Amino acid sequence: MEGKAKILIVDDDADFIESTRIILEAKPYDVIIANQGDEGLQKARDENPDLIILDVIMPVKDGFTAAEQLKKDPKLSKIPVIMLTAFSAKGGETSIPRSRGYTLDTEDYLEKPVQPQNLLVAVEKALGRTSS
């Protein structure tokens, strides 16, 4: 893969988005932002990113639903998806069953807060790059 990889972050947490954008752009990756699932699906169709980092717990459309729709869309189904969740911290605050994540065909599953190095390793792995 030549040039910068394009990464779409779909998350409703502005602080997380900003810190993750800084980490990824330093590598350098091109970063696109969406604040909820429907917007994420639309941006995925418009921008055709190389990777999608998708939060599970979001209003309107949760990450599991968005991931299912991505994987059903022939134009988007080949894009690797890394699911992010704060279930250990917020598990009691959501009605989303954790077990839904185990049936999804996603490339990786990271627990928030994620360490920058762990995020970069997961991103490189999902993009088919090896960490040097």
C-alpha cells in the first residue's frame, strides 16, 4: 500500500477523537472523523477509507449495528474494522449486549482507554503492515 493510509474514526467522544487523531497523524495516517454510526457509514461510502476505528457505545446507531451494516455493504465489506469499547468501564450504563461483538466479523477489538502503542500495533496489523 503506497502513500498514507486513510483511517476513519467513528466515536462520539471528542477527547478520544482528538487524542487518537494526534497519535495516528504522527505516523502519518490521514484521519477522517465521524461522530456517530450513521455519519460513519456515510463517510465510509464517500471516502473509502483503508481502515475504520469504530466505537461500540454511541447514540443513534451503536458500533455493532454500524459494523454489521458495513460488512453487509459490498463496497465497504472489505474495509478492516477495529472495534473500540469502554465496556469494562461503562458496561452497566448501556443496554448493548457485549455478546453481540463476538459474532461480528471485525479485525480487532480494543478496550478503552487504549494505550497509543497498542492502538498503533492494531492499526498496522489491520492494514497488513508490520511494525518495525
